[in-house]
Amino acid sequence: MSDSPAVDVSSRTVTHAGKTFTMRPLSNDEWTVLVEGVPVGRVVFSFGAANPVVESQAVTEEVLGAIGEAWFAAIDNS
């Protein structure tokens, strides 16, 4: 994808690929990703990278991975 994810740490959202994704913490290194309140997957930070776990056809592994990388970089810097 050519556009980069836009992260808003204060509202726990990431906007990417024309959608707003809400991030809900499961732990410091694992977050559920929701679209309009519906879980679409998880991102897990391990071995220095965000690992996407797709749980819905509403999102691709590529998009979820990009969201995860942007999210973990943003919260690491906040």
C-alpha cells in the first residue's frame, strides 16, 4: 500500500487503507484490532516485529501488519 498508517495514540486508533481501526490492549505486546467495534484480528509484538493474526475477511494480513508496525512504533515513542 502506498499510504502510511496514521496513528492516534490518545484515541487508540490507526487510520489506514480507508478505515479506522481501534486498538484494544490484551497485554503490553498484544492488541486486538477492531473495525466499528468488531474484532478483525490481533497484532502481537515479538522478536522485534509486529506479527498480524487475521481473524476476519474484512482485513488482509498486509494491512494488519502495517497497522501493527505503526502502532508499536508509536506507543514505543510515546
